[in-house]
Amino acid sequence: MSEIKNHSSCEIDAILRNAELRSELEPFYDESIVQVEDSHLPIEVENDYLEMMLAWEVAPVLPIAQWFNPPLKPVHPSKLTPDELHAALYRLIDLLYEKKIVLDFTDHLSDEELYMLICRDILPSREKMLAVRDGYLHWDCAMVGENQDIWLTYYASDEEREMWEELNETSAPYKQIPPYPRDLPKDDEE
């Protein structure tokens, strides 16, 4: 009993919350929880971490279009004038940013190409819909992992191009200025 008297009510609440979180995470028990047990974090920090883990575990996996209420159903670009398409594109970009999704490497794409990429690839993509997202979901619009030519042509620095050439023992594509420069919302942490 004397041990309880030495703790403030905030500390006791934190300990009780920790027990609740651990109980809720029991069905998802894995090495990430074991790592928390082995670490010596302050209880409040541990609780924040456990809350993020629980949010991740219970978050539904849905097409990004369904993260919105009502779900996003953009108009096909053939039904839009160039001005309407431009406005619709930036509306989609702003809506995605509200859900903490940022678009990377877009300046090589025309408005119509970027709009179609959002409609065809991003909105139907099934991702974890977290109630509170700690960071941003970055969407690589150049598909760097699949097609390094676009990245090398428009986005890679001289140093990155040089390293790529050394690694691949071949010349990188001719460097060009992206034809559609945009000032899009960025990750706040960058």
C-alpha cells in the first residue's frame, strides 16, 4: 500500500492505461511488444508507442478513395476542360494532403497524367486508414523503384547520378528540367 501512496494519480492513471493497452494488444503480441518490455522507457512514452501500435493493428485496410466521406469518385478527365482539370487536380491534391498523403516526383507529369495517376493508382490503392497518422504517406509518382530513368532524368542530383553510373557501369539518361514544375504541399517534417 505504501508503494501506491508514493505515486501521483497521473502516474497511477498511466500505469492503468499501460495495462489496458497491453491487454488490447494481446491478440497482436509479437516481437515489437517484447522490445517495449525490454526497453526502459518512461511510462508515458511507452503508452504513446503502444497506442500507435494498437491504432495500426486495428486500422482498416481500405482503398484511399474510401478514406473520404463520401468516397472520392473523380470525374474522368475527358469530361473536363483544361481549366476544370487543373482545378480538379489541385482539389484532389489538397484532399490527399488533408489525409497526410503527399505526392513526390510529379513535375515530369502533365496535369492530365498526374490526375490519371491519382485516379488509377492512388485512389484505388488499399492502405491502412489510421485515425491519427503520425507521419505522412509519400506517393512516389515517378515509380523510382520500377523506372529509375525518370528519376535520373528529372530528379537525381549530380552526385546521385554519378553514384548510379558508377554502380551500374553505364551512363545515366540525359538530365532535363521537369516540364511541369509544381509547388505541392510537402511533408511538414521535411
